[in-house]
Amino acid sequence: MEFSLNLKQDLKLILTQEMKVSLNILEMSSYDLEKYILKEREINPYIEVEYTNISKKNFSNDEEEFSPLDLAHKEESLVDYLEEQIGYLKINKNMRFLCSYIINNLDKRGYLLLKKQEIKDLTKFPLKEIEKAIEIIKSLEPVGIGAQNLEECLIIQLHKKQINDIVLENLIKYFLRELADGKIEKICEKLKINQEQLKKYFEIIRKLNPIPSRGFYMGESINYISPEAEIKLVDGEYKVIMLYGNLPKVKIKEGENIDKTYYTSANNLIKFIEKRYETLKNILEVILEKQYEYFSQENGKLKNFTLKEVSEKLEIHESTISRAIKNKYISSNKGILRIKDLFVLNDEKELICEIIENLVLEEDREKPYTDQYMADYINLHNLKIARRTVAKYREELGIASASKRKLKNI
């Protein structure tokens, strides 16, 4: 009975690890994927790399393969630095994987923008374990890593310095914009402090680091663009042509004595790369269908188009689509285009979100506007919207509810 239970847990871990690799490969740009492939070749004797694009074949006297990676400036990776710290912690394999998953989903500033529920949907781990993993990440260096936003990042740093001042925290939580705009009198009035005290607080804030990732390589700083596909006119019709030659082809070296672990890893790499191509091509074909006039007409314009439409069409999660198009480009008669730019949000939604942001910025922190008030205000401007839709847009903007925005008593 005990043996059977342990076997089931191990199997779950293996499947979860495969899922992690697959998702990471899906998200990588061509540049980062090439770098990853070459790294895997160094540690896996079953991986053979073959360049089909002549511009990437070797031209050196010693017959070594040439790659743009050879010219890249090497910087220390934040992911490697954080995972090294995780390696020293006494945590179980599941928690170690979950921490690694979160680390690999930090944005270029070092913030974690993925919601806990999104992580739960993608990893199948319970929320309690996800919350624990996030707290572990926040305990690592550089201080402030894993925060959801600037305010939380700064407050984490305060606590690390043993500064526990509710007035200072309220200043950071609710009045950073006013502080940047120089609205000194308004801040002093709301926080019930004098200008001298505010000046001291400002000096403390000024010494904090708003971007924890500063000084580390985050995978996006090198401006090397290699299109994933081409939107091309073929027999009178625009089609998606995948540019397979822009990546080295991965093959498996055959041998008599097969190491199952290395062989499986090499085989999975090939499978995940093929899945990446398939997913991206499917997404691009849906995009082309929607934005066909943009490519086919000289003065064609992009239509309103969202990730949700692609999600419903292909029956895959929006987060998967977001990963698949991240930092990826296509070649077309319109030039080199970032895939993300082919999505256009509804103009009305953008206007509503702007109104919500402005209302929150100007509200009285002691009596913040409720979702119903904002819905009523927006409806007065000939834009029909329900309270629950305001709540949804507010959450997408990263704005807390009225009760959480209310200034705490000092």
C-alpha cells in the first residue's frame, strides 16, 4: 500500500516537470530556444544539432558551428541566481519545483504578475502550497523579488530593514503618485504629518530598489530578432509559412547502449519543440484569418481582436496563447511585426479602464469609490457597463477593491 502511494507521487512529479519544460519552451523566443538547445546538447550525449539555415552554418577553419549566441554579451541570470538559492533550502521536491516554476514566470522587473489561481490551473498544485512557495520566493535575494507590484516590492524591503511604520506603509500604498507629482500638502493632510516628517519618509523610499531584477539578465535585454514565421502571398492568397530553418534541427544520436534518462529527455525536447511550432502556427492562422485585410490591402487596418477570441477558437487557455506569442515576431509585407501587436483591445474597454484609473487616482482615500459608483459614473458618459464588469476591469488593472484601498486609521 505504501509502495503504491509513493509510486503515484513520483509519477505526478515527473509529469509536472515535463509540463514545466514544455511551457518554458513554448514561451521562449527563437533566440532563447536556440540558446537552450545548445545548452542541452552540452549535457545530453543523445542530442545532435544540425543547422539548415545557411547563415548559421559554420564558416570557421576549425569547423565549429557559428551561432549568433557566440556574439552575445553574457550577463548573470536572475533565474539562475534565484534557483541557486532554492537549491540550499530544505524543502521537498514538489515545493522545489513550484518555486522554480514561479521564478521562471517573473517579469523583467522581478515581479510576479501571474495570479495564484492561474498558477493553480497550470500546475494543479493546491493554493495553500502556491502561497507558501510565493512567500519563499519573497524571502530570497534580491529583496523585493516576487512582489505583485511596486508598492508591495517597497514594503517587503522596509520589513527586511526592520522598519515597521504604518504611516510610511500608507504613504507607499496610497500616495506614491501624489508624491511623484509633488502634492506635498495633500499628502501631509491625509496622513496627518508635517512636511519635515514627509521629507524623512521620502529619503527612506528613495533608498529602496523599485526594480529588484536590476543588474541581472532577464532574457529580453538582447535585441536579437529572428522571425518565427512569414505571412506570404502564395498563389494569390496570404498564408502562414513557418520559418523552421531559423532554429537548429534537433536529432537523436543512435547508439547500442541506450541510457533511458538521456534518451527520453532528448526525445521530449524534440516533441516539445514540434508542439511549440504547431501551437504557434495554429495561433498565427487564426490571427491571419481575423486580420486578413490588414495584410492584403495597402491601407488595411487592424481589427479589434483579443486573446479570448483565439482561446475560444482553438480551445486552449488564454495564458497558453500569451506564452506562445511572447517576444515573438513574424515577417510580412508590412515588415517585421511583433505578434502581440496584431491583437487590438476593444476601444471602449480601453476608455473605460482609463476612466477607472483616473477615478481611483483622484478619489478620497478615506472614502474610496465603490465599483457601483464607478459603474454609475461611467454610464453617465454614454458607456453601458455593469458593476461586475467594472470589478473585472479593476482587477485586470491590478487595482484593489474599495475596502482594501481605504486608508487605514493611524
